[in-house]
Amino acid sequence: MKRLIARSKFVLAVVIAVARRPRLWVTAFRQMALLAPKGWFTRAPFLPVPAPDYLAFRTVTQYGSDDHPPTSHDVVEYLMWCGEMRRLARQ
């Protein structure tokens, strides 16, 4: 139960952080669509969140271990990076 509450707080913090930055909205929805596992709407938590294996991989590559919880700031930075990479790829 503690883990579910912590995850819910994290998701809420990310939603608030992204909502405050309208220029990230399109990028956030694009990444959500790209990273959500197929059939996400048929399994709890019924949110289009990336697969746990992918999140563990991203955490290890960013922090060196998978026991470091990500922050909403990390997600905002990631979305800014995704948007910039997309813009550069179109040039």
C-alpha cells in the first residue's frame, strides 16, 4: 500500500509539473503514447505508464542503480530533452 501511495504522489507531481509547462504538453502526450505498453487500459493501474522493466533501465542508466526514485524534475528534464532531440532530428 505504501508503494501505491508513493507512486500516486509521484504521478500527481509529474502531472502538476507538466501542466505548468504548456510547451511540454505535446511532447508529454507523444512520449506517453510511445512508451505505454499495449493494452495498458486493460490492466491496473489503468494509466499509460511505461513498463516497469523500462523504468528500471532508465533509472539505472541515470543514477547507476534502480533503487533511486525518480523525481518530477527528472521527468520534466527528460521531456525537454525529448522535444529538443525531435526538433534537431527534423533539421
